[in-house]
Amino acid sequence: MTNNGKERVGLMDFDSVQSRVMTVQDVSTYLRVHPSTVYRLLKRNELPAFRVGSDWRFNVEAIDRWRAQMEAGGQVLSKS
């Protein structure tokens, strides 16, 4: 395999990881809510997220689990 082939595989791996991480804007579009709703849920520790510097990021799988739990009438678990 050539060096270019290795770089291409690395880029494909990066793209797949990147597609599983969303920004506040991405999550608000995904959940069909206003970005201020996302920030309100973050402030209440009701939405699974992590920080990169001062920015919030969200794992798609964690958001899907959270959404399924909310749709099933589950309680929000606090992070404490």
C-alpha cells in the first residue's frame, strides 16, 4: 500500500469519527429545537455532552440513547 493509500484510510477514519460528534447547532437541528433549548438543557445537566475548550460537543450515540430514554418517559439522570 502506498503512502497515499494510508493517508486516505486515516482520513476516512477521521471522517467517521467526526460524523459521530456534533456541535450545539448540529444537535439543535437533529432534535428540531432552538439552540437556546440545547443550552438550557446543558445548564440543567440534562443533556449528555462534553466540552472542547469553551465549546460543547455531543456524541451522536449518547444523544440517541438520551432521546430514546426521554421518549420512553424516563427520568433525566443528573451527573452528580
